Amino acid sequence: MKLLILAITFIALGSVMSHHGMNAGGPDFMEKMSEEGKQKFKELMDDDSRTKGEIENEISNIIASESDEVKKEFEEVKAKKEQFQNELKTKFQDTISKLSPEAQNVVSQIESIHNNTYITLEQEFQQIKDVIATVTDETVKAELEELKKNISKQ
């Protein structure tokens, strides 16, 4: 179950990070940002107390004061992220629809937590962990493990 939590969390974190235009070395558009913008962005990413919604709003505020080139690149990153999320969701709709109602309920709860912008990333991780910890049915656990394997392949 720990691996399932990790897989789901990495996907959640990956989507949040990609939403912010981040790759392993940081946002691609940051190289062209003003020094002040870079500093604000770094401080924001280091602040674990902010909710996902607050982070998103603050990033928009930071980007709004940047050059047109940075704004354009940021919007391109956002569009790619949304396209990726839509493609991923479409791919897994069929897989998820074949799960038992109990497993679908767990996935739905996790999705709901992930979509909640009023919580921090740490709270998201903990809430997902808590939902998964409530699963006691071995069949449902097996279904979720299989789903995790499918997710890991992506």
C-alpha cells in the first residue's frame, strides 16, 4: 500500500509541479525571469504552509509582472500540463471503470483530495495516505495495486 500512496502522490505532485512549469532542474521559463521574480518564485516553492490554490494564485501574480516572453512560455507550460492531464484521465477512465465499486470509491476520494486547492501538498499526501489506510478488503487492495502498476507505466 505504501507504494500505491507514493505512486499517487508522485502523480499528484508531478501534476502540481508541471502545472508550475517545473522540471527536475526548475521551471524552464525561470531563466528569463527577472531576479525579483526568481526570488519570489523560490520563496514560494520553499513555503510548505501555502495551500495549492494560494500557490497557484501567487504564481499567477509573479508571472503577471514578468516580460511578455515569460508570460507566453508560462502559458504554454500550463496548456501542455492541462493537455497531459486530460490525456492521462482519458487513458485511465476505461481502467477505472472496470474496478469494483469499492475501488472506484477509493479512487474518487483520492481524486477529490487531489482536486482540493484549499489544502497544502503535505495535507494532500496525508489525506491520501489516510484514505488508503482505510482499505481493508484484500480484493480492493489488489485492484488498487494493479492500478498503481498501470499508473507507474505512464
